[in-house]
Amino acid sequence: MKCLFIGDIIGRTGRNAIKRFLPEIKEKYEPDFIVANAENSAGGFGITKKVYNDLMNSGIDVLTSGNHIFDKKDIFEFIEDVDNLLIPANYPPGVPGKRYGIYNVNGKNIGVINLMGRVFMGIPLDCPFRKFDEIYEDIKDKTDYIVVDFHAEATSEKNAFGYYVDGRADVIYGTHSHVATADEKLLPKGSIYLSDIGLTGAYHSIIGMDIETPIKKFLTGIGSKYEVSKDGLLFQGFFVDLTTKEFFRIKLYEEKWNSC
Ligand code: FE2
């Protein structure tokens, strides 16, 4: 069972990176199931119905999210109507959206759980560790495989979560920081782990955004609206064969590409 997990898709540049690289990745690695984090896929913040449809048409099966999922008001119009766009399961009760899903792929049931860390996130979330325990008890007998997108800032929290769920989830990978880590490994009880896949968006950017505004903010404390960088294309993914336990990171880029 070959799976491709795609790091945070940042704005139109990220969607262009999907269009540019996903077809050749599909041809080369033949994934059976593709999951992408799409919380920044519309203008760098949130997702719209149109962008959701675009990503579905590109061949992605399931979208996960995080702290920016509700940034575009459009989300409230459709999030309850789709079964393959997930919000972090540890959002407080009452927040709209599907918190995990079970998807049948080639006769096997894959459970996808989206959770969010609490360190440096600034959102009143329930405990992601205990929320995993709760969901795991619900789905362990209904699934052949379980994968988790752990959307978090601190690598320490990601590490801790990985070892906490080792042997229960098949794959735990991180999103949110937009910077890839090189710590992919097999944990002692058999789970495959990566702290962060990194972004899919502009090659030259500050975590996907145009470089001028963040530098000005660091120098002066004065901020203005962040714009998605259009400078080059970068695709970052994590390929996992759930059957053979083979895994590796994928990084493809075109430094000179410009959407203008
Ligand atoms: Fe995020």
C-alpha cells in the first residue's frame, strides 16, 4: 500500500507546484493514496471550495489542515458537506468539520487522523495525546492502517507524540513549520516517523511567503500583510509503503520558475 503525504501547500504557488510535479511523481512511484495538508492553500491562509475542487482534481484523496483552516469564511459553507477534508481532532467540541476519516483503498481501510500540537500554537485545544487514545480505541478494529498528520510547531512535542503512539499508528508525520526535517525513522514498536515534511510552494520564500515583509518585521517590528512568494517552485513529500515499510522523503524543485 503506497502512500504519498504532501507537506503544507502554500497558496497558488503551492498549487502550481502540485500541477508541475505531482503527475511525474505519480508516474514514478504509483501511490495508491495521497494525503496533503491544505490549510494554507488559498492565498497562504485557509482554503476555499474552488481550491478544494482544484486539489481534488489533481488526484489528492484526503486533505488535512491545522490552525489556519478557518481563515477563509468560505470554509463554513462546505466543510460539513465533504468527507475528505479533516480538521485537527482536538479542536474543542462544537467546532465544525470532520476530525478523522476511514478510507477504503484497494480493499484496505486506512484511518487518517489530523491532530494539532499545543506548544506555541495559541489556540485553546484539547490534549492531542489523549484525543489520539480516544480515536484509536474507536477505529483500531475498523482499520488496517492508521496515519496521523500531527500539525505542530515544536519538534519536541512532535517527537514525544511519535513515541507515545508508536506501535498504534503506522505513520506519524508533522506539518505546520513549513521547514522539512531529516529525521525520518522507524520507531522501536514499528511506526514510521518524520517530524515535518516541509512546504510545497515557493522555492525562495520565508516559510512560503514573500521574503521582504517578514525581514522588515524582524528589523523594525512593523508588520504588513504577508503575500505568497512566487519565486521558484518546491514540492516536498513523504513516501511510505505501508506494506513493505519502505519510506523516503521527496524533494523536487525548479528554482527559476516564476508565475508572473
Ligand atoms: Fe499551521
